[in-house]
Amino acid sequence: MGQPITRYEAVQKVTGAKIYADDLPVPGRAAYGWMVTSTIARGRITGIDDAAARAVPGVQLIMTHENRPPLSPLATFAGGGLAITSVAPLAGPEIHHDGQPIALIVADSFEAAREASFKLAVTYAASTATATFGDPGATERNVADINPMFEPIRHNDAAAALAGSAHTVTAEYRTPIQHHNPIELFSTTAYWDGGTLVLHEPNQFVWGLKHAAAEQLGIDPDNVRVKSPFVGGAFGSKAAVTHRTALAALAARQLGRPVKLVASRDQGFTHSGHRQETRQAVRLGCDAQGRLTGYEHKQWEFTARSTPYQNGGLEKTAAMYAFQAVHTDNYIVQGDRNVPTFMRSPAEMPTVYALEAAMNELAAAAGIDPVEFRKRNDTRIDPVAGVPYTSRSLNECLDAAAERFGWSRRNPAPRSMRDGEWLIGWGCAMAMYPTLMMPSTARLTVRRGGTATIEVAAHDVGTGCYTIATQAAAERLGIAPGRITVRMGDSRLPPGPIAGGSVTTASLTSAIVDACNRMAETLGVDNATDPAAFAAAIAGMDRPEAEVVGAWFPAGMDQSSVEALYEGGVRISGGTTADRAMYAFGAEMVEVRINERTREIRVPRVVGAFAAGRIMNTRTAHSQYLGGLIWGIGSALHEATEIDHKRARYVNDNIAEYLVPVNADIADIDIIMVPEVDNQINALGVKGIGELANVGTPAAITDAIWHATGIRVRDLPVRIEDLL
Ligand code: MOS
């Protein structure tokens, strides 16, 4: 474990072998679907004339709300389910958002379906739509009134603590709409094999999709099979059940042949959610010695009128430092938009941005170095819950990053560093992500010849979890990783965790350890932690192979959580629980250079130091951290979906105008993995890292921009015009 072995699927990837869901073969000749989507954001369909569309050669089916076969309702995330929205596919004439699917056209070719879509004549009665914060018709609700999960925090008297502070910062920060834009589009291929529905769909939770599809279509879950062997990028956008799954399944049943349905790049912007725009109002204070006093944080998240989606997250920022008093409130604001969903560090990216930006502003107000300021306010317990951290290496990360970066050479005065016409600024921030875990199973088969197989319906969303599964088993079994076969992403396999909340490595490796323990019992291995003894027992087996199914669940759960997993249920635990606080930490330091005349913003140098328990594979971990830091640079300087306030439509719904960092935007990124041992969290002491590194980066960059220019920009992303 920990070795930088190369990816399990490396050869397949670099040779272009077909390994993604849409590449899987289907029986017979597939038909191709196209979703026709609403061109208004709010109102009603008054008529659909499909005569011209039906006349296009090759068109087989046009499904609208007028002829859609029945579907059962599905619960959304807020209701404990997996549906992206409470509005069912082709439910009726009501329009809830721009881009809502209003018809499915299926034809012998993609081109015919597309041509017919242009000939479908739809008329609407449109109403005035609300696009975002501040637009007429936006309705605000306190989340505490609708979801007890997001109870406000009232820990001591924050207002009094702030009133008695030597220094305070009061500021509002804003984060924009962001879209995941995975390279692999949102596709579903559906066919019926007798009474069994087979779905090829890139997905972050195949057991969840299996049960949801069965419920929606009114069939036995045993008669649904979902295949998603590899996922070409998800970042949260392939966790929910979207409209296209049921539409493809219904069409395939009606036509008696496989149906392939894909949301185009622009449809992807309204098909499967986004990171919702937020407003973050923070008041933070400290005493004359730089010790934190009161912390007030109000968050507003924008969501759909139909579905009160929210992320919350302030209970996690409230755990970060030794605050004396904390007061938080969460609000949602609703308008005529598609429903948001999880996006890489859903709650942490906006809320930690606000906290860390305020920490930097307060450090400057108090005249204390921002690294020293954070160390002075370190805590060993979650100050609100009063429970201890199982491990917390933020100070070690700050020290490691500072040394590598050369932080001690920073002149604290803004506009004090330059190189010719380039203003130089240095900034820092803390990164964190809660250690979240979910129950998992894993089937282990060993063979006398010295090979093994691990089978579990976990998901590789590009992170390397096939590779890590071989490593977790290899070290116990005494079998080389290259002799271990892994099968994942198929709902016929025993269930694994959702590939969300960065739970996979911690949960899956724990189940593999349990399977190894059971195998040791089965084979009568004397010293089960000695790989040589294990390998000898396998070689000396009295039968050609042996099979066990391991299962694991996080502390605080019981066997019923595994049963829930078999029902497609998502039970996640972690962060601050009843008796402990479990988080991974990092420290990020950045240099920005801003051209004095053009105000062009460059990021020539980033150092990130991270401590996240045991690292299973330093090569794949490095890639996760690297991707996260680049994602963080994108959040600070590039990414934003623009909205047309009048029509409540996304404007830059393509990857030409939705900016993400390109190679020319990224220069030197230096990643340090700070060793950390945590024996309390799970079998191998693993914390999730996929959503760690992009947290904090924007606050480090905005502080560096302030340090370079003296200008505080609080709305992301920072643009040239903010610095004029
Ligand atoms: Mo990840 S945003 O938790 O799928």
C-alpha cells in the first residue's frame, strides 16, 4: 500500500480501448433518441404539432406528456432519494425551467431524430421567470424551516463576542453558478432482455440507479441491471437519476430494441444540475492577541422553485478553528431554474472560501501573518460539538507548505513586491474535507495458482479506485497487484458505496480488509497479517478456489446500513459525529503576478501540502491533488456560468465559452503529502482526498491578489475588470 503503481486501466486508456458505458455492445440495431427541451423557463405548453416531425424518414417514436406511459414518482436528495428533481420526466404541460425535456424523439439514426426535433412545433404560454438572486420573484426561505439537517448553530453569544473584539471583519462573498462539464457526455443506452431492463449509463451509484429505475418503472429491482465500468468524469453530476434514464427505458420497451440517448453538451447544462450560486455573509472577530472570538456566517443558496436543494456546510466551517462563539444561518432562494446538484466539494468550496477569505482579511486587520494567525487559532476539538479530532495536521501542512514556498520572505505590505511591470502577491488558505464513509461490501475470490479477484459495484470516476483495490488486497494476501483482477461498476456485483463525498477509498478498502479477514478464517491462516503466511495458505488450498463476501460499515452504524445498501440506499457518515471529528486538511500557498498595465492575472506558483491519513497510492493521490488545485484555480479565475436575467437561461452553455483553466493557465504546482496516521477512522486509516485540494484555493488566490494590488475582490471568479 502507498506505492505509486500505475493505473489498472492504463493500457486501455492510452490505447483508446473501449471501456466506457456507451461503448458497451448491445443486442440488435439500436435506435437513437433526442430530447427536445423547453425554450422558455416558466409557463405552459399550449400545443404540440408533431405531424412534420413524424414525417421525417426513420422516425419511430415521439413521446410527450400527452402519450408518455405511466411512471412512479421518485424522491429527490432532500427526500432521501436520488432523483435530480421532483418534476417527473414529461410529467405535464408545466414548464419549470429552461431546457426542461418536453419530448423524446427516437429514430433509426441520430440525424433523423435531430432533424425531427427541429420540425416539432411547440407553442407556449410564457410567464415571467426569475433567474437568480435579486431578480423579481425570487423567494427566500430559512432552511431550518424545511430541513432539520441544517439547523442553525447558536454556540455562545457571537454578537457579544464580536462586540468585544479588538478587530473585526464584516464582508459578503459570492460564488457563481458552475457546471461540471465532464468530457464524457450524459448518455444512457437501454434495452430489454426479456423482462430485464439493461442500462448502460455512466453513473456514480449503480445500485442506487438500479433501485430507482425499478421503482420509477414499477418493476422488480432484480430485473434491472446497470453497467458503468468506467466513468469519464462526473464530479457529482452523474450521481442523480435524471430524466433520460426512464425516457430511454420507456422508448426501448415500446420499440422492442435498444435505445441510445445522450444529452448534448448544451443540454448538459440543464440536464443534471450544477453548483448553485451562493452569497456568504461573514462577521469574524479576534482579540488583541489574535485569538478568534465570534464567528457569524449566513449562507444563501439559489435553487429551483420545484425542489428545495441545498448543501449547507456551515457546521463544518464552524468546526475549523477555536472560535469562542458561533452563529450560523442557512437560506435558500428559489427561482425558475433547473435543480442544482453536488459538484466537487459541494458545501465546502463556497463556505470555506468565505471563511478563509475572512480569516485572511482579519489577519491583515490585526497585523498578524496569516499562517501564524491560523496556527494561533488551531484547535484539537470541534469547538461547537465539543468532540475531539481523531487527527488534525493543519499546522504540519502550514509548516511544510511555508518552508517549500519560502513564505518567510513575504513582505506583509500590499503592493510591496514587484518584478518589472508585474505586481507580485502571495496568499494562503486552509483546505479541508470531512472524512465521509459509507457501508460497502466486496467479494474476494482466491485461486490456488496465486491469483485473486475482487468484485464490487464501486465506481471509478477517473480517480484510480480499481488500482487501489488491488493494492489493499495485495498487501494482505501476499499476491502481487498485477495478479489481482478487479470488477466494478455493474449492479450484478455486490454493492459498493456511491462515488460521492470522497467516500470510496475509505469505504471500499475497509470492505476489502474485511473480506481478507474472512478469507483468512476460511483458509485457516495462522497469522493473517503476515502476507507470506497468507500466500502459503492460498498455494496449499485443498480446492481450486475459495470465495467470501466482506462487508463493512462506519462507526455509529450497524448491520442495517449494509442491508440499506442492498436496497440502493445512501447512508453516509463522517465529519463531526456524536463522538469524534474526522477531517483531512491542507495548506495552500500561491503566488500571483498581475500586470500593472493590462491587469492580466497569472498564477506562476502553487504549493499545496495535504495530510489525509494513509495514502494508498502516491501517484493517483498526486493526480487527485493536482486536479483539485487546478480546479481551485479555475474557481478563482475562470469558471462561471452566466445567466440571462430576463429569460432565466444560461448564456455560455458550451465548453468554448465556459472557461476552465488550460495548460497555459497552469505553471508550477508543487504537492507535498504530509504523513499522518489515524487509527480511529477506518480499517486502513484512510481519509478521502478527491474533494480536498480545490477547497481553499480561491481564498489563497484572492488574498494574493489583494497582496499584489491592495484590492479586495470578494465575488468569484476574479476578472481583469475587478482590478481596474
Ligand atoms: Mo462528489 S460532488 O460528492 O460526487
